[in-house]
Amino acid sequence: MLLILALVGVGVWNVISRRGTSPVPLIAALVVAVISLGSDLLSIADTLAVNGRFPYFILFLQFGLIVQTIRLLRLKPGATETHGQAGQTVG
């Protein structure tokens, strides 16, 4: 239940801050998605033990969420900017 609330909270935070340049909401989304994937792997092991069926859809959704988050993080303007480079002279 707490994981679902964390996913919803980070999702709302990303929607609110989507026009900003800070990569922090996307990094938080990536961390929560990876934690969720770990939790889902335990759930998959349990499902395999009980039903004998592999839930492909859960993995498809989790990997899709992680790939989209990484893609958006790479496209975020603030995530790729460097703040000063070695060898630059000022003035």
C-alpha cells in the first residue's frame, strides 16, 4: 500500500513540475520504480509458486516505466547542462 502511495505521490509531483528544469522529480520516480520492480519480482516468485504461471504483463509495465523515466530524464534540460567546464577563462 505504501508503494502505491509513493508511486502516486511521485507521479503527481512529476505532473506539477513537468515544465521545470530540475531532474529531482524524475530521479525520485526512477528510484521508486526500481523499488517497485524489486517488490514485483517477489510477487512474481510467489505467483509462480502458487499458480505456475508467469505474469509477463507486470514485468512489461515495470520495465516500460523505468525506460520512460530514463528517457525523460535524458531529455530534461537541467539534467544535461554542465555548470562550468575546466579550461574556460572568464572575462
